[in-house]
Amino acid sequence: MNELRDVARWGTPADAVTLSSGVRGLLSAALGITSPRPAASTAELPAGTLSETVLKELRSVCPAVSTDDESRLAHAAGKSTDDLLRLRAGRADDAPDAVARPATQQQVADLLAACSRHRVAVVPFGGGTSVVGGLAARREGFAGVLAVDLAALDRLVHLDRVSRTATFEAGVRAPRAEQLLAAEGFTLGHFPQSFEYASLGGFAATRSSGQASAGYGRFDRMVVGLRAATPIGLLDTGRAPESAAGPDLRQLLLGSEGAFGVITELTVRIHPAPQARHYAGWSFPSFDVGAHAVRALAQDGPLPTVLRLSDEAETAINAATGGPQADGCLAVVGVEGTAEDVAGRTAALEQRLTALGGTPLGTAPGDAWQEGRFRAPYLRDALLDAGAIAETLETATFWDRLPATYAAVRGALMENLSGAGTPPLVLCHISHVYDSGASLYFTVVAAQTEEPIAQWQAAKAAASDAIAASGATITHHHGVGRAHRPWYTREIGDVGVAALRGVKQALDPHGILNPGILLP
Ligand SMILES: Cc1cc2nc3c(=O)[nH]c(=O)nc-3n(C[C@H](O)[C@H](O)[C@H](O)COP(=O)(O)OP(=O)(O)OC[C@H]3O[C@@H](n4cnc5c(N)ncnc54)[C@H](O)[C@@H]3O)c2cc1C
């Protein structure tokens, strides 16, 4: 039996937040939630299945291989609500049999060779923040499961000031990468909500997108080079920023979620650290008017660094629970850069957004958003304790389909979760913009039923069906993992699946890399 308090949550127990009276009042008034749902304090681990002979061989190439319960439990799941609910119910069925902590890239390669010989499934583990079941490998047909935790691979290998690129080992966590770059006067500019714990290798493996993507781009666009260890050897990509030398093999590794190789090193574009920042709030009379304004900026500029637009429900709930105050729909418009650039773009944005129907709310809402932008995951733990389900999901589509996708997903969630009793809260914002389309990010809060895991899985399936039926993609930035696999395989079709299977077969002939993730 093992203590769960450190793993079935975001951050450490010391970071736990308590719900404000505003939130508690809302849970009871809007969702009828009154009885808390405390988490189990311990979890039972399945017996390990790796033999002493195999463990000895693994340790001969990587001395840091642990089989203790604490290590296994800490690598048993990601951080989706589904993962947390399972752990909170005392279930750690997907715990690996052992955890390797390689100290060098060569040790990763040697571990893969040893695991191939002994048919041990390998789960690359970056920050462990997957929300799509990306860390739960299929066991059937394998001698056991080894999590390969890349945390010790956290060096800044090289910084090229001339080309403005930095080469990192893949296990480096985002805050440390930013600290290392800040010491040299640079930033990467990748700030997903999981920033505090996620790793650069994980960002590449899942094609992550950060909150400042309007200015700095998605993570996959930041990557200029990748090195991956595969069971058949090293794959090194990216000898020039762009190239016409055949298909771009970087694209095979970006989004491959550990199924084709373990990314051990990556080279990313970097930017001079911003000298100035200006974050402002704007209100729009409706989501439609706001979406039109956001599209106008994405297509014709000026483009800020951060651009998000909440729908009416998200704006109202945030305002009612202590967040930025706004009528209608709140947009956060943030600009970062040199002092001159920030002043110029801010003035141009003020003119354009006013012309597009926006009302300026000053910097208070923008600053409040910046300050609280990594807080939601801590709040989720408190909501789960209180008896609510709280989860997010996301998609992307072209601008012309955006209203239909928004309505379909919202409708599917409302209908599915209302079946269990009180209608849920379904909130949405436009989270990432492009000239041709945008990402929609939904937050759902509902009263837990007696079977919250099944409850959420049904709601998620209904939302995923609605996403697919509306012609949108099953994921804009969370990745496929296990949770999105059925919709993903339908999205890419039989030929797409065959192409990826061919790659998998070539790079990983024994299929040991993250079995069950990405592809069936
Ligand atoms: C509260 C919360 C907020 C989030 N917000 C965002 C957000 O704003 N934007 C966003 O894009 N995502 C977000 N996510 C999702 C998640 O943080 C990202 O998917 C992130 O990219 C995963 O990084 P990680 O290092 O934690 O990877 P992990 O969770 O450790 O791994 C993710 C997947 O990639 C594989 N993998 C990890 N490292 C490697 C490697 N080096 N080589 C090969 N495969 C590897 C794993 O096996 C797994 O399948 C959020 C998650 C949570 C829990």
C-alpha cells in the first residue's frame, strides 16, 4: 500500500488550494454539489513482472533502475482528470514494473536495445503531465513495462547566439530551460498551463502549444533539430533551419508520443528576452463579435503575443469567482518585446480592437490573467475533493467552421452531462489563433455521480464525436495518447494508419515503444 497524496494531484501537497466562498457557493447553487469526495490515501500496486535476470541486464546499462513502490507509483499515470480519479480511487493498475533514470543519452539507447532483446515495453516519461493517457502502455505480450524517466537529461548542451538556437537534453523541465536561457538573455517563449512540470522532450513528442503561441508559435514550429534513440539506432534530424532534402524527418518525431523513439536532445529557436510587457483586457458584446475581432488580428494584424477570447459563460464564471471583471466576452491581449515594439503594437492594437467593437478594460484584467495563469490545475484538485468533475478538452478548426464546432461540442457536453442530473458548466475560449483557423478550449465542471470515471468517459466520447462530426481535429495540442486514439485513426484514415505502422515497424521492430499509444 502506498501513499497517494503526493501523486494524485497537481504539484505537491504544500501547493494545495482551498476553494473560495465564491466557488463553493457556485458549486452548491449551480451544480447542487454539497458532499465532498475525499481521495483514498493509499493505492495498491500490481505485482511487478520483470525477472531479476532482466533487471540485472537493465542495470548493467543504466545503474539507476528502481523497482520500489514509490517510484512505480510516481510513474503510474499522467494528470488527466481520468488519471486523477483512478488514483483517487486507489487504483494504480498502469504502474510500470520499474523506473529507469538514465544519466546519459547513450544509456537511453542501451536501455532500448536491452528492452528490445527482452520484449520489455518502454514508456518515455518527461514531466508526466500527459492528459491523454500517454503514459499507460499496453502490457499484453510483454515481459513487463519500464518507465524511462528523462529528468536527469536536463543540460543546456549548446547556445548559438548567432543563429538564435539552443540545444537542450530532452528531459529538461520548462522552468529550468527558461532559467538557463534567461541567464543568457533569451527566452523560448513556450508557456503552456503545464509549464511548471512539463519537459521540452514531452512538448516535442506531443506537439504542444503554449499560451503565448500567437507571438512565439507552437512548440513544433520552434524545433529545428531533434535526436532520438530508437531500438535500431540513433535518428538525427535538422542540419539546417529548412531543407528540401526529402520529407522532413523531424515531422516524424514531432507528435510521435514515444511510439517511434525516445527524443534525447532537441534544438529550438530562441528569442531575446522581452524588455517590456503589456497585457490588457478587452470586452466584446458577444462571442461572435469577439471571434471576428480575433480573426481579423490573426489574418491582417497587428498580432499580439498572447490572444485569447472567453465565451460569455467563461467570462461570467471567472468574474463571479474572483477573476477579471468584464461584461460580455473577455479577451486577453498581451504584447511582449522591446519597449519600442510593445508601445507601437499596443497603440495599433487599441485602434484596431476599438474599430472591431471591443471596449478597453485596461491592464488590470490582463495582469490578473498573467498572475493566475498556472493556477487552474491546483483548483481542479480542490474541485475533485469537493465532489465536482473538472476537466478540459480542446480542438482546432478553420474559421468558417468554428461557430458550428463550438455549438456542437458545447451542446454534446451539456446534453451528455445533464443526463446525470444538474446541467454542467461548460466554458470555452479561443486559445490559439492562426490566419486560417483557431483552437477552441473547453472547460467542464459538473457534479460527480457515483461513477465519475465512467461519467467523464461518456461525456468525453460525446464531445469527441461532436468534434469529429463537425470536421474539426480531435486534438490541437494535447496529443493522441490512448484517449484520442479511436478518433485519431479515423481522422487519418486507413492509409495514414498504414503509413505510421510502416514507420513503427521499421524503427521499432519488436513494438516495445509505448505500445497502445498513438496507434492501436
Ligand atoms: C493542468 C495541465 C495543463 C496543460 N496545459 C497544456 C497547454 O497549455 N498546452 C499544451 O500543449 N499541453 C498542455 N497540457 C498537456 C501536457 O502538459 C503536454 O502534453 C506536454 O507536452 C507533455 O509534456 P511532459 O514532459 O509532461 O510529457 P509526458 O506527460 O511525460 O509525456 C507525454 C507523452 O510523450 C511521451 N514522451 C515524453 N517525453 C518524451 C521524449 N523525450 N521522447 C519521446 N516521447 C516522449 C510520453 O511517453 C507520453 O506519451 C496540460 C496538461 C495538464 C495536466
